[in-house]
Amino acid sequence: MIFNSVQFAIFLPIVFALYWLLRRRLLWQNMLVLAASYVFYGWWDWRFLLLIAFTSGCSYLSGLLIKPTNGGGNLGQAYINKFALWGNIVVNLAILALFKYYDFFASELAQLLHLQSDPLLLHLVLPVGISFYTFQALSYSIDIYKGKLEPTRDVVAFFAYIAFFPQLVAGPIERATNLLPQFLHHRHFNHAQAVDGARQILWGLFKKMVVADNCAVYVDEVFSYGGGPSTHLLAAVLFSFQIYGDFAGYSDIAIGTAKLFGIRLMQNFRTPYFSRDIAEFWRRWHISLTTWFRDYVYIPLGGSRVAKWKVARNTFVIFLISGLWHGANWTFITWGFYHACLFLPLILLNHNRKHTDVVAFGRWLPSLKESGQILLTFALVTIGWIIFRCTGIPSTTAFLTDIFSPNALAATWKFFVVPDFPVARAGIIIMIIVEWIQRDKEHGLQDIDNHIRSKNLRCGLYIISIVLIFFFRGDYATFIYFQF
């Protein structure tokens, strides 16, 4: 089941109504969330439920086995804690590796040894969202081990935390310290929060169905069948907006849906294409994943408080792992390496925290310098997206060669005049304007009451948005990050 489907449009109101009818019974409410989440996830393939239930069970038992030693001499318990932690990490990462990476590495090894690869391959179907819920499960036992969280004995609440359907298949990757306590306490219906959630869902659907899905038509054709230099550059720019509209749109729908149920999820995007350097971009893009790697990989390796060569090592480690997390392909690893090369000079020169404020805060327009920084950062990110989108290194090289040819500059004016993608072009312009105005907010329609005082005008805006989504939606239904 996907957010932009008729099934979900029926599913959500039913679950919402039943959920608040059970508001006085926390256990029943959590049981409903768990059942609804398993229906939502099992809609693709019921066999995937066995995997997520197993992951949830391992992490739940791991948390129960870990007990505080308070720095005392309880050596036995210390060993049990380490066994429970590392056992859970190894089991969950082994499952992830088996489904996501085994065929890739088996194929590469067979090629290296000049063997037939087919007998070695398993051809397993990749479970939807396995990378997301695996990392969410791991954070639970790690945080308990570090003393940041008390283990829960409420098995229903814990399983609901792992499987919470709004963010189950593409994030945000929530921490147990934030999401789990919300399942352990009564939730109360908040009208203002629910209205804000509905607005965020609407804005997410616009970004996904009007912007991303219409960009996808042109992007898929060019990346699949090729074209000239200007066509390639144009497709690269459109893919930058497609992947943002697609993934940030999903996050908006997920966070907005959670608000309908009285649940607060972390913000996953903060207008990343208005960033002034790569470091700021990575603080604003897929925040739940970047902070996960920061807290559970980068800082344990020493972070930036070690010798410069170790800082460089740590930077490349997290970006290469991030690339591999996205998929079993050399293009993803190359994409991670590329961003590490861009990020490294900033962190070595201590410029990685140079831009922590909102760009042009309190002003209508950015300065000339800020505009140049934003355009340069967007260009560098777009080059990275080409590596990300291509299916192999040879096609990536050919694509990049084309866009750096003199003829590619023709695409700068083609964006405005080529008739092939009028809806995508209009959607991109609307999205940029709205998100620029709302760049200090959580989403594009937050606190819209402050901009449009008239209730009738606001209702008119909502109706127009729904009409645009319904009549100008693209044909590309699925979400890009479902494959990860």
C-alpha cells in the first residue's frame, strides 16, 4: 500500500476513526496501530511480515537482556550486555546483508575469480523498507546499552514503534528515545495538530504527485534511452527535483499522517536546495539518516575530535557506508565517495558549521553572494545525483561527459521553453516559491493562517491544490526510496 493510492485513501480514515474511538484504552489503541501497520506493510507481500516481526522480536529481547552495571564489578552482566547488543546488531545486519547485498558481492567475486555467477546468486526479493526499520531497531538496543533509554516490557508498544505505518517503509528513521515513549503514554486528540498534519499531507502529495511524478516521465526516458548533451543536463536538473519532491514529499505525508494520530516524528528535510555549501546540504537532506550515521558511526570512531587523518578517515567511512546503505551498486558507493570529497575540505578547515542559520532570514531575497553559493551547491549536488541515478559506472561517465560539453548550456533556456514537461516546470516553480517563503517552517503550508487571514481563501487554496493533484498527477506511482 502506498500513500498516493486509492487503498490508502480508504485505509487512513478508517484507522483514524477507530484509533480515536479507542482513545481511553492505550493498549487497544496500540494494538490497532500494530494491526494497521502490519496490514499496510503486508499489502505488498505478507511474507515480509515474518521478517519485520523477527527483527522486532530480536531487538525487544536484546533490550530486556541489557541491564545497567553502574560501573560496578558485575563482570557477568557486562558480558551479557555486550552479547545482547552485538548479537542483535550482527543478526539484523546479517539479514540486511543477505537480502540487499549478497547477490551483488557474490556476483563481483565470481567476476573477479572468472566464475559463473548464476549458481551463486539467490535472487531474493528485497523487502520494502528493510534498511529503514533495521536501523530503527538497532538504535533501540544501542541507546539502552549507552544508558540513554530504559528497556520496555510493553511488547505491543515496542512492535508498534518498529512498524508504525506512516514512517515504516521510507522513514524518517526514528529513535526509540523520541518515538517509543509516545506509545507508552496516552495520546490526546489535538485539533490544531491534526489540521497542521492534514496540510502537511496535502503539501507532500503536491510535491510527490505533481512535481516528482511529472519530472519522472522525462527523466526516465532520457536516462533509459539517452539523448544529446543539453537533454542530459536538463534531465539531470529535473531528476534533482524529482528525487527531492519524491522523498521529501513522502516524509511530509508520513509526518503529517503521524500528527493525525497525536504522534510527533522528527523533521527529515529542511529545504536542502537552499543550502550554501555541502555541509549545510547534509544537515538539511534526509536528516534522520545523516544524524543516525553521525551518532552511531562517526562519533564512536572519534568524530572530528581526533587527528586530521582520522577525521578524513571517519568522513570517508560514513559517506561510503551511506552510499552502500542506498543500494548494492558501485554507483552508490561512488556517489558516497564523491560527497566525501566535497565535504572533507570543509570539515578539515572547520567550515562545516559555517552556515547553521536560515538563509536570508528576515529578508525577501538572498544576497548576490548567497545566490551564487546556493546555485553552486545545487550544481554540485546535481552532479552527484547523476552518479546516483545511472545504472553503472560506464553510463555515469558518458552522462557526465555530455553535460560538461559546451552544447549542454542550451538546457538553461530549454527548461523554460521546451513543451515536453509544462506541468513539472510549473510545479517546480510553485514548490520553489512556496518553500522559499516558508524556509524557516517545517513544511510549505505550516502556519498558512498568518499569510492568508481569510478562511474562505484558505479553503479555496486547499481545493485548488486537491484539483491540481487530481488532474495533473503524473503516472509514476511508486516512491524512489522504496527500493532502499
